[in-house]
Amino acid sequence: MKWLHHILEIFREELHNSLFDEGVIVFFFIVPLLYPLLYAYLYGNESVREVATVAVDLANSSTSRDFLRKVDATADVEIVGHCADMQEAVNLIHKRQAYCLIYIPADFDRALMEGRQAIVELYSDMGSLLYYKAVLSSCTEVSLAMNKDIKAQRLVGATEKQVSTFAYPIEYEYVPMFNTQNGFASFLIPAVLVLLIQQTMVLGIGMMAGEEREKKRRGILEPHVIGKRPIEMLLGKGSAYLAIYVVVSAYVICVVPRLFHLVQIGHWTDLVAFLFPYLLACVFFSMTISGIAHNREVFIIMFVFASVPLLFISGISWPSCAVPPFWKAVSWFFPSTFGINGFVKISSMGALLRDVRPELVGLWIQVVVYGITAWLVYYRSYGRHLKDIIEVAEEKLQARWAEYM
């Protein structure tokens, strides 16, 4: 049972180092504690409301005014001004006093009276698609409702059922699934939370590995690694990181969504069974790529800016079918790709564990592959060169002892 004693000793020392290293504390605890709150708070309104809009009503009739009044009454649009012409309205948009423009031509009522199709034009600042979506949906809903009333007025002597059938020959009902509020937070925050776990783990473990290599170059060896085999180092350190992130993940995945009332309809047993291989894959992935960390700062430079690309190629913030095949293949090397898709399906869509089998299989494959590569990294760092490091340390110790004598 000597090997178990070695693993526990490494586990204890690595846990101690993680809890008392200021830089590691930032990535292991401060960032997971504060960033989810910041992101969820920023997107807490879920969707854009009361988009500032200007109107150009050249018809100036009761019907056109009724149209604008109903659009203004919707939750997504606020008409902040009525302009005499297009140039005046465009100037307001350029000054960012409005983001959309509703234009009603002078022949609006004449077209309706002659039985022709009337036109209402919508112009939007496409610097933000959310403005366009909000105003377009409001105008569409109002136009459909007014279409029904106009058709009913022209069916003289028809029954109420005939009017309803004529107004809507094909009845439709809009039922949003999973993200019932069409909210940005419910769409994006779950993916960000899962990615945050991987990125902070990579940065923290990489920082610790970089510091160890800095010490080895100076001939300094941590006492708890002397005489330990690479597999013992792998299991001891990996267990420490896993223990820390079990607690961190419980907060990030369970507490934060409840604080901000995000969609959570998955069963907790499926969630736990899925997140366990995800955490393992992240641990071994982080330990593998920590092999390229030659100092504490290198991982901060390399991986902080990788978060946005990883979010895009995961297939959540950008449709997976639109991701080029090369980048889709690249995404499979990162646990976050399988973790994000599986977590969203379970938590936001109520999927069972069997429904996320491809993602689950992908994570277990990464656990095995990255477990082997992490062992190779530790073998190269602590196994093959351990004798040389000890010899250097002994020589320095003998030299200092000779100076003292």
C-alpha cells in the first residue's frame, strides 16, 4: 500500500499548493466565483425591450396611426419620435437616438381601399441583430392582427366562423421550446459556464506546472515528488484538481443558474453522470497541455483569448452545420465541445443520459487518451529526468555544506 500513501501525500501537497498560491486562487476560485455572476447579470434581462424607433408616416391616416400605436404598445418597441421625412429619421439613427425606422408611404390607405397590398417599410441598424429581431417581430404581429380585421370588414354578411376561416385559412400557433422567453441569457450562459470550467482549470494547472519547471531549472525539487513514480504523480495531482472542481462546478452549474432563474429541466442524476467524465477529461487535458508551460505566465497568454473561438466552434453560439469541417474536427480535441453540447441538452432541453450518448462517449474517449498523454508528460518530467534533478540538488547541497564548514 506504499503507492496509495504516495498518492495521498501528493494529493495533500498539491491541494495545499492550490489553496495558498495567489495566482492559482484567482483562476481556481475567484474567476469561477465572479465571472458567472457578471455574465448572468449582464444578460439578466434575457431579451431587448423598448427598442427606440422613429416613424415616418406620410399617409397620416387613422389606419396608419392605428398601426403605429399598436406597434408602440408592444413590449419590444418604443416609438420615440415622428419625423417629417426619411432624412430626419436617418439623422436620428446616425446620432444613436434611435435604432430602427418604420416608414409608411403616402399611398398606404389608397392601396387598402383599392384592394391592393399595402406596404410598410422597416429599416434597422444592423449593428445589433437583436434590435432588428425585436422590431420585426412586433411589426409582423401587428400587421397580422390588422390583416384579420381588414378581411373581416370586407366579408359582409359572413358568420363569425367564416370570418375566422377566411382571415386565417391555415391557423398557426407559435410555441417556443426550451428557451421560452427567447432570451439571450438562457441561450448563451449555460455554454459559457461549462467553458469557464475548462478554461480556468487549464490556466490554474498550467501556472502550477510552469512554476515547477522554473524551480527544476534552478535545481529545486519539491520534497513530496522525490521517489514518486509518474503514475503516482498523475493520480495524486489529478485527484486534487478533481476535488477542487467538484466543489467549483457545483456552484457554477447548479447555484448560478438558480440565482438567475435560467432554464433547468434536466434530472440531477443525469447531470452528475455527465459532468463527472467532463471534469476528468478537463483535468487530464489540462495536465497534458501543461507540458508546454515553461513558466507561470505562458498559459495566460496562450489560452485566455481562446475562449471565444472555442465557444464558436462548439456549435452553440454558431450553428454546428455552418462550422467548416476543419474547425469542427479541431473542436473535438477540446472537452468543452462535448461538455457544452451535452450539458445544454440535459439542463435546458431535458435530455436523458442516453440522449447525449455521442457526447458522453466522446468525453470518455478523451479521458482515456488524455490520461495516457498526461502520464507521458509526467514520465518525461519526473521519471526520466528525476535522477538528474536529484544529482544537481545533491551537488548544490554538498557545495553549500562545504562553504559552511
